[in-house]
Amino acid sequence: MPFRKLNTVREGSDATLVANLYYLNKVIAFVNKLEKEGISVKIIDPNVKNFNNYFA
């Protein structure tokens, strides 16, 4: 699936989460809790306005 731009919001090494603008704040709060437990998570914002344009 081609993305126009992948924006790395936070670096991490244990897992990767992809979250769009709507869920990004919730994911950041969740990852903050995980980091207190020693789990490092990378967060990617795909910065795509309409996913339907990419499914053909």
C-alpha cells in the first residue's frame, strides 16, 4: 500500500503501532504507560487523508 508520507512520531524497538490522526493521542497515552513497564514502542502516523484512494 503506497503512502504519501510516513511520519515517525516516536522511536521504539519492541513493537510498532500505526495510528492515524484520530487515534494518535490515545496511542501516545497508551505507549507512555507501556514505556513505564519497560516496553519500547515505535509510533507511525501514515498521514493519509483517505485510505480508499489506496485500495484498488
